[in-house]
Amino acid sequence: MCGIVGAAARREVAAILVEGLKRLEYRGYDSAGVAIINHQGEIGCHKRLGKVAVLDQAVTEQPLAGSLGIAHTRWATHGKPSEENAHPHLSNNEIALVHNGIIENHEQLREQLTAQGYVFVSQTDTETIVHLIHSIMKKGEDLFSAVKLAVEQLEGAFGLAVIHKNEPERIVCARSGSPLVLGLGIGENFLASDQLALRQVTDRFIYLEEGDFAVLSPDSYDIYDAQGEPVKRKLVQLTDKTKSADKGQYRHYMLKEIYEQPEVIKDTLRGRISKDKILEQAFGAQAKEIFDKTKAVQIIACGTSYHSGMVAKYLIEGIAGVPCRVEVASEFRYRKFVVQDDTLIVTISQSGETADTLAALRLAKTLGYAATMTICNVAQSSLVRESDLALMTEAGPEVGVASTKAFTTQLVALVLLTIALGKRNGLSAEKEAEMVSSLHQLPQILSEVLTLDQSIEKMSEAFADKHNALFLGRGVQWPVAMEGALKLKEISYIHAESYPAGELKHGPLALVDSEMPIVAVAPNDELLEKLKSNLEEVQARGGELFVFADNNSGFSSGDGITVIKLAPVPELIAPIVYTIPLQLLSYHVAVLKGTDVDQPRNLAKSVTVE
Ligand code: G6P
């Protein structure tokens, strides 16, 4: 996590750096800082606790002049959020450094450097790097060689950028485990953790690869591989088809992103389905060969993306008849497991940079899996670059930390994968046509579900003073309930749990009383009657029910039960459709509670540390 921006220009860079940080705030937002070499060759630095807006204010009140600088927005790992722990970190007012990632051997380095007389002012692992570089430069190395030598001593993950007051035209940066991209301008060059930060200044980008170093000046950029050999990396010119990351008429990004779902799902389907078939070439040139030999699927993901994997398990086993396991990446990467023959690894990720998912993919590639595929929202991300196949979700930039449109577009991509695998396993042309027809209907159905917004807002009032909530579903709706509970806890801070409704009597029923609202998703599927019996058990114990149910499900509002009805939908797309009301419910509860909806406390959008 954490976001880095750097600029080497011939004009003032403070405003560019702060604007870049604002666009990176999704990566962390507990403190921020900027360091610029001024026209007298001194490093000027401001750091502030809190969001980038606070730093912006400081830079407005006490401007930092200069045309070369680095900046950072932080998500605390080592040391609490504070001004001292905020980046940039300085050594002897000569070097300033920003870092994203974790240095695992920082304690040992701290001891060594303290013995050499360095005084630490923060609790961060990062401060060790800047003093280490300083100690190497004292022996006569220039900034670039010192960074290279320092990096050799670092264990862990990092994306970093460094400046030295005696080299006022250079920024040195290095990437190992955390993303870094160079942005190229005319007479100015930039770097950032994500191209989003630099879209206001350029549309030409170079993505550094693992182990790469780069030296930027206003007029040049040089890239070196891990061995220090000069290398060329591909230049990518981005067109402006990327959707805008503005809030528009909406009060929060999250609400805007919920409302964008019909449109971005249309975009995700475009070019991937015909009237009655999936267009398999959209999965990539190797797709046919890989799918032909796939006998099992292993899904790996984190957070919301893990929940879409859980939905996929029901689809891939239930419809395609292919064995499918799903595991959170942080567990997968540290346990021993049996690799089934001809298994396709599928990673799912909005950002494509989640540290655990990426590490799990890299591990899987060494273990004899047949092939790798990612379902991802960021085309230039590490997961896309390192997987054999990539199926892009076309959700556009998702700014709200709580994922919404990324989740539903992932589900669409997973339906496409299900059909592709199913066709190799006896799924008939008629069935394929029926499923594709459901997908064609999906955007319109979602637009209709969004019209329930006001009734859901009304319903949310019942949650605002509660401390706990239970989310129930059965079958493929269980992961939908899981995602509903995650949304509520992330943004409203209400403790929410989800259960497959059949498990109620094995424990959670003991929690049920009038203080515990119970949310259920109840499409008209083969498990409806079973779900109804489970919900009766809740009502009999005084629990208050909030049910999102199919028009024909036989539920109606009454004493202790509020029902919001949805039109009947094809079973295949029901998980996507029933997700929407749960997103809206969490959103409205959070607004009522007055929390920071788009940037909930302690969380970050892109988790690039373990
Ligand atoms: C963080 C985000 C979640 C996201 C998860 C996985 O926790 O706050 O919204 O689901 O990371 O991220 P990914 O980018 O891999 O989908």
C-alpha cells in the first residue's frame, strides 16, 4: 500500500505532486508528505497527519518551491500514523526517500546504523533505507550506485524513490515487489505507484519490472535491470477510454460506482458474447489450448475478489462440472497442498497488485499447475503481466475502498469462464444460448434493481443504531451474503457476519434477539423453501428480518419482517442481481452513521504489503 509520486521537471512541481497524491489516496490515507529540492539546493519538506487535503493546505500556506521532488501518502505498517512516521524520510537533510512496501530486516539494519551514529526519528522500517543510502554515499558513491548497493542489503518488498540535494536533477527509483511506473513528458519525467496519479501530466508510461532501477531527470530516463545492466522496457500510450475518476453528481464515489454497474457490465460483455454464444478468442490466443486441457480450477484471491471466487465455485462445479477449489491467497501461499493434474490457476483481483495474490500466483507457477489466468481490472498490473491468460473486467477506475462494480464485473467474467469450461464438458448449445441471453438481459435488470434505492435507504434506518448484523443466504447466495456482510462492516463499522442459513442452528441462532438485524437474500431458487424454514427459526426467536426476495417467493412485510421485492431473474445471474441491494443497504447505513464512506478507517484499496 502507500502511494508514491515523483517529478523531475523544469517547472514548479509541488502542485503536481500533491495532485498525484490525491489520486493515489486509495492506497492509504493516514498521513502524507512531500519533499522538494528548492532553488538554493536545499530539501524542503512538509509532512502532515491525516489526508492529503491537510498536506495540500500546508503547501498552500507555506509553499515549497522547486522543480524536482517526491511525495507519499501512507498506510501505516511499522509505527502508528504520525507526522514523524510519515514519508518522505530524510537523512542529515541531504537525502529524502519515499517507500512503499515492507523491509523485513529493518531491525538488524537499524542496529547497524545506530552503531554508526545515525539517529532515528521514526519507528518506520523505511527510515533505515535512507540512512543506509547515506552511509554508503559517505564512502564516495553517487546516489544511483548507493541506492543499488543499499537495495542489495534489503529483504522484503519495496517500491522506492530517492533524491539527494547535491544531485538536484535526478530521482533514483527501484522496484521489487511493489509497483512503479514512469510517466514521460516533454522536458519532464515522472514516477508513481500507479499511472492514475500522473494522468493529469502525461499519457505515456513505462512499467518497471521486478528488480528494475530507474534514474529520472527532466530530459532523460534510464532503466537498469537487477544486475545493473541498461534495459529497455515497453512504452505504453494510454488512450482516454479509461473512465473518469470524478464523483460527478454523486455524493460519494461508492454510490457513483454502484450506479455505474449496468454500464460497466455492458462494457465487460462487449466483444465477449454474440447473440447466443461466448466469443472465446476474447480470452486470449492461448485460451483454446489451455481450456481444452483444464480438468480442475484453483481460484486464489483476497477480500471481495475472494467472494467472487466463492460464487464461481458454485458455477464452475454446478454448471461446468469441473472441480473448483477457492482459497484466500494469504492461506494458499503458506500451506502444503496437493496439486491436481491439469489444474488452471485463476487469480481474481481488482488492482492486480495485491501482495498475497501475486505471491500466490508466483508460487503456483513453480508447482506444476497447467496454466495461469487472471480476472483483473487493471490492464498494466503485475497479475496481468505474469499470467498466461487475462480476462479484463471493464469496471474502469474504482475509487471507493469498498469494492462494488469490480465485484459484479468479476462475476460476469467468471460466468464467461464457466461457459467456456462447460462447453468442453457437455454444456449444450441450447444451454449456452440460454445463459448468454441471461447475460444480455443483465444490464437492464440491474438498472431496474437500482430503482429500489429509496426503499433500501428507508430500510437502512433500522441498522444505524445496531452493533451487529447477520447476513444469510443458501447455495450460491451464501457468498453473496458474505459480500453483503463485508460491505457493511467495512464502511459502517457495524460488526456483520454471514452464514449459510442452514448453519444457523449450529451456533449463530444463540445470538439472535431484537438487537440483531438479520438480512437474507431469497431469490426463487431450489433452496427457497429451505431458506424459509431457516428464517422462521429466526422469527420464532424474536429476530428482525430484512429480506430481499423474489416477487414470487411468498415473502411479505409484516411484524418483524421487512421485505423488498425483486422481479424474477434467471438463476445464473441472480448472485449479481442480489448483490446490488446489499451494496445500497451498506452505503445508506454508513451515510446515516456519518462514516467516511469512500475511505473507511484503517483500510486501503490496494493492499500491496503482506
Ligand atoms: C483490499 C480492498 C478490497 C479488495 C481486496 C483485494 O482489502 O479494500 O476491496 O477486495 O483488497 O484486492 P484486489 O485488488 O486483489 O481485488
